Amino acid sequence: VEIFDTIAPLREFVAERRRGGGPIVLVPTMGALHPGHGACVGLGRRIEGGTLVVSIFVNRTQFAPGEDLATYPRTPESDIEQCRRWDVDAVFVPGESEMYPSAQRTWVSVEELTDPLCGRVRPGHFRGVATVVTKLFNVVAPDVAVFGQKDAQQALVIKEMAEQLNMPVEVRLAPIVREPDGLAMSSRNRYLSPEERPRAAAVYGALLLGRERIEAGERNPARVVEAVVRHLRAAGVDEIQYAELRDARDLCTLEKIAGKVILAVAVKVGKTRLIDNAVWDVDETGGVADALLF
Ligand code: PAF
């Protein structure tokens, strides 16, 4: 694996690989790599003849004041080792001044899609994400970029940004990877104490309960969400930031549960913020099938 901490040599490496033919594939991450990232890398690795680049950068501009920027896990050595085991071609680990050499005054903002869910709870978050991902796309010039479905709203935002700004990149999604107890893999899971773990796992239980209600014929989104919230409260999660059922294509609210829908949840267990979601295709006859966002 080649390691780059500056832009210029990485650009040369990518240009060289491009001359050799085959697509450039980027998996952007903030490090503390886990099997969820592994699913993104695996999907990228399967692209015929591709050169796989993983970026590792804890992006300060997507954290609001008071969030966990200072304590966000930073494990660059073991991340690079992991990339080696995953057979990644290049790792980009830039420092702060490489990505933000001057006070940032140019921003990328995606409207509407960023209003609900995490956008409501974390003002400015998606502006930071869209801006850094644009920078990474400009640095690496990938043909394909892979993101995880756990950050469903982020994936929709980046896909729309790439389409609407004519970025020549195809955005692909890797499915959520879960721990044996159902907890979605996340770099933040390492903050959880053994005592908090069962409460964290209740989030997945709440998603399953939502599915059960829909399978049993419930088509009123508010009633499904009510059951989900009751489950989370009973499990003792410390704070429910949101639990919502929305249209999975544009995150609009639903009158009735039908078509491709997303049940998205954000909670706090102790000090740890966890997000999770399930996307289902709900057909006319009442069938509910797991689906990818896109
Ligand atoms: O999902 C993440 O890890 C980050 O939001 C991303 C896409 C790497 C941007 O900093």
C-alpha cells in the first residue's frame, strides 16, 4: 500500500494508474476503521481493474461546537495496517493544513435533503461533509466513490451533490454491517461501556419492531414511529434525537407507508451518539423487503 499525506504526489500516483487504464475508486473515511468500512472497501475492490484509494481524515468542519471532534478516535497506524490487509492500493492521510490550508470561505451546501434528521440535529454538519467530499473528489478524481448506507442521509446528499454539480463520479453504497447483537458498526461504538451496550443494541431491536408492524399491515407512519419510540424508551436510551419514517428517495415525509421507505433513528446512549436505519420496499400486497437506498 502506498501512503500519501500530501496532495501533489497522490495526484501523480492516480494519474499514473489512470494511464494504465482501469477506474479509480475512492472510499472516504474518518479512520478508526471497522468491518463497516471493510464492506465499502470490499465493494470497491470488486470493481474490475480498479485502483483503490482510502482517505483517512477527521474533518473538523462537519463537527458542531460541543460535539466529539476532540475525542473522535484517531488510530492512523492500525488503520494503515488494516488497509494493507484489505489490499488497498493507496491511503491518503492528510494533515489539517493540507486539507484546509487557509480559512475556509468556500462551501458546498445541499439544500432541502439536509433539512430533516441529522441536518436538523447537527446544523452545518452536511455543509462540512459536502465540502470535504468535494475536496477529496477534486484531489483523487475518482470514477467511483463508495459510502456506507448507515449514513443514509449523507449518501443521498453526496449523490445529489455529485449529480447536480456534474461531478464525473458514480456514488455507490455498501450495506450496513452489524455486530452479533445487531448494533450497526461505527467508529463511535468504542466509546460504549459494557453496561451501555445492551441499550445501544436496542436501536436495532427498534428497527426490527418497525418492520414487524409494517409486515402486520400498519400503514400509518406515526403509529409505527410511536412503537419504535416506546421500544427505545423502555430499553432506557438516554436521548432520542429522532425516529422517523420517510420516503427513502428524497427524505420527504410520508402520508402512508408504501414504496421505498426509510426508518431512521438517532439516539444517545450515555455520551455516545448512535445513528441507524433500515430501508424497505413495501409493496401493495403488504410485502416488506430489505432494500438499498440506491
Ligand atoms: O462518513 C464519514 O466518515 C465522513 O462523513 C466522510 C464521508 C469521510 C467525510 O468526512
